[in-house]
Amino acid sequence: MKKTIKDYDLNGKKVIIRCDLNVPIDNGIILDDTRIRSSIKTIRYAINNGASVILLSHLGRVKNVDDKKNNSLYPVSIALSNILKKEVLFSPETRGKELSKMVSELKAGDILLIENTRFEDIIGNKESKCDKRLAKYWASLGDIYINDAYGTCHRNHASVTGIPLYIPSGIGFLVEREINKINGVLDSNTHPFVTILGGKKIDDKIKLIQSLVNISDKLIIGGAMSFTFLKVLGYNIGKSTISEDNFSFCKRLLNEYGEKIILPVDFVCEDGTKEIDEFDDNDIGYDIGPKTVRLFDRVLKDARRVILNGPMGMFEDKKYSDGTRKVFNILGKYKIKTVIGGGDSASAVNNLGFEDMFYHVSTGGGATMKYLEDRKLIGIEVIEDAKK
């Protein structure tokens, strides 16, 4: 168990909270404030308990000075002010005399948002390479560090793993909820336990597949990643996406766990639905077909627990969203305790209107994938342990 924000006396303290405020912004307009709202409970708890709060977050990818213009957190400070109904101060500096002065003048209940931590990557990648001097400087601004940026907990960055090396640390309500919810599915003894994996690539899910196939009663594989498995089985998959580098992995997995693995039997192509043995050399499968949906339904009918990571097709296009939608409907129909693994999966849930249907929809795609691999996240491991 790790310490949480509740384990500290915050009164009169300066509390650094690492949030994930990496929201989509277009011309200064925030398109989706979900991640901002996910941080509010922890921020409110801190100020309600007498702390002054210093917020850190990244936004977008920053490789050069030109990237700074479109990746400022200033619009987020305005959004936070509106949500919290109190002024949120903003520092355009990520370090320096002016920032230190602003921090020194903070009073209990004040909130200061520091500019995008990745601005420190422009020279020397100091944030993403966990520069010790940068981490030590940020740590010097506060008395307590709280990590509430679940989506970045798998990254060894100065604002994630560096700061807690120098001051007392804990996790916030969002990180605590994410871990408790995922563990609530993984640690349950109910069966059958089914994993559903989709999306485009196998490459970044090798460890995840290896970990989950061992503990799952069934492993359903959909989306474009299924074509590599089908190719290994000898099917003509046309021009559908495959990963030749992972042929040997897929072959070994099918040999060792063939009885567990469920693959699609038909797909929606540009010119209609085709069974997998009907594909010609030019076909591309963009979504799972109706026979596959019925197959998955039979497998899921008696399931008690499900982990889902990745959509079943190109859900962004309405023509190819039906498979993902119907799998979501199946999970809801049978009231299966389901964790949706963030990233594209969470986007599909939101875009298709299933926000309130599942036991848990994770806010972090990469972090959840990493946690499911070995039940560890570097950004949480570095946090102080709670007393037993």
C-alpha cells in the first residue's frame, strides 16, 4: 500500500499535485475537459484542508520552440478557475526567479498552475529524461508531492518519478481509484474471466497478451491485430494490416493457448461483409462482422469478469463502428464486471455513448496496459509506502 493524500496533514503546507491535464485544445478552446475534471477532487481536498496548491502537468508533444505556441497550459488555468469557481494563478515559467516568487507568495487555498512540464524538453529533454536538477528544483517549491496523473504513471519523468525522491509523497484520489478498480477485477476469484483485445498493433501489446492469456479463461482477439493471427493460421487476409515481426509470437501463442483464443470469423470490408475464408487479395477488414459478434456473445454469455483493451474495428468511421458498439452492448446486457483499458478503448466508449455502463473506464491507456502486464507502475512504485 502507498501513502495517499489523506495520510498527510496539509494545513499550511505547499502541496505539489502532478495532474494529467493533457486535454485537446484547438485555437485556445478546450474540446474535452474530462481530464481536468478528473483532477478536481484531489485539488479541492488539498485546498479544503488548508494547503496552497502547485499544479504540474504536461500537454502535447514539445520538441522545439515552435511547439510552445500550441501547447500552453494557460487555457487550462482558465478552465480550472471556472470549474473551481476561484482564481487559478498561472506561471508562464517552468522554473526561475519569477516562478519561485509566485510560489513564495502563495497563501492557504491558493492554486498555481505551472506551464507545460514538457517545455523543459526543448533543450536536453530534461523532463522526459528525469533530469535530477530539474526534479530537485520542482521539489524545492513544495512540502508534499501528490501524484494524481494516472495516465503518466508509467513514465520515468522528472515531474512523475523525480520529485518524490526529495520530498514526502503520496497518490491522489484519481490514481487510488484507478488502481483499486483494476485490482477489483484482477483479484476477484469469479470465473469465467475473459480478456478482449483489439486495436491496430500487436507490437506494443506482446507483454500484455502474455500476461493476460495466463490468467484468462478465454482471450478474445478482435480489431486489426487479429489479422496477424489469422495469417499465421493460413488465411488470405488480403491487404489487411499485419505484423510480420510477430508471426513467431502468434504461432507460439496459438500452439500453447489455442483452446483459449477466440478469433473473428467474418469482417466488414469496403464492399460488404465477408467470412475470413472468402477474402481475396485486395480485401481489407475494417470491423468485425455479425457472425463474429454472435460468436463473441456466446463466449461472453457466462463471463463474470472482463478486461477490454482496444476497439473491434475502425470505430471512428460510423460505417465500421458497429462491431465495437455491439460488443459493448453484450457486456452491458450480461452486466459483466468490466474494466475498459483507456486510450482508444475509452474514446470508443465515450464516442459511442457508453460512458456510464461499465464498472470502470480507465483514464490512462498506456498506464493501464503497463499495469496489466506486471501490476507495477514506476510512478507509483517511487511513492512512499504506507505504514502497515
